[in-house]
Amino acid sequence: MTCFGTLDPAMEACYRSLGTPGVGKTTLGKELASRSGLKYINVGDLAREGQLYDGYDEEYDCPILDEDRVVDELENQMSEGGVIVDYHGCDFFPERWFHIVFVLKTDNSVLYKRLETRGYNEKKLKDNIQCEIFQVLYEEALASYKEEIVHQLPSDKPEDLEDNINQILKWIEQWVKDHGS
């Protein structure tokens, strides 16, 4: 997710990228921030640094995010804008934060290899692949935001990253033209 909001019209819009773990959200978000001048926030890192957890999930071997505390922590930055927010889910983020949402999609065989390389346990790997097969996060985005702001982008190979960044930068440019002073 990317969000803008300063005196620069480009910094007033909010953008979001999401997808199953391993689809390339972090790579896209960091590169987009580098090229656009936006601030990049990884929700997982934010939660880790602020200990924004509500327990630990032994089955998936990961902490449980305290969603209310994450929203509270992000509220001021989101109202200022100029932020790219990276997280796999979206149902707890306020709809008012975003002007556009990008859902990354990766071929299951590519995603399997990426997650296997990360050392995911069998259940976590299987569940994430099923999530991608059934496009759970895309459906979640459509349920959480206006359909016209949700866009699905491929993320299988390095060329997709470059194409996606260029497409998003063009969208930002158009948004600035449409909303500039």
C-alpha cells in the first residue's frame, strides 16, 4: 500500500499493495518508494519494532498482530500521506486511507519455491498456496475497498516488477494531474 499527503499533490493520494506472502510486496514497495520519494512502511517491521502483538500462533509459527494497535500506530502517518504500506492482508485497514489498491498475483509453482526458500512449515506453505489459488486476498481487497480502486498485477518474474512500477508511477502521475492544484 502506498499513501501520499503533503503539499505536493502526488503526496496526497494513498496506495496499497497486498498479496499472499512471497508475491513481491516488499520488493515492489521498496523500489516504488525509492523511485517516487514516498515513505515505505512494512507493517511486519512496524509490529516487531513496537511489539504490536496479541499473542503467538504456534501452528503457523508466527506472532499474532494486534490490528487495533497497528491502525493506531499508522493513523498519523496515513493522514499526512506520502506512505507506502506493505502487508499481506487488508480487512482491518480503514477504507478511507487508500485511493488505489494493488494486489500482486504469482503463479503457484513460482510462489511455492519462494515460500519453500523462506523455510515455511508444511501447513503454512500449503495454506498460503491455497490462499493464492483461490485469490483470497484479491477477494478480501474487493470486499474491503471500492471495486474501481482494486487492481491485480502479475508478479512472477523480474520484468513484472519493472512493468508494475512503471504502471503505478503512471497512475501516480495521472492522479497528480487530476487532483493537483
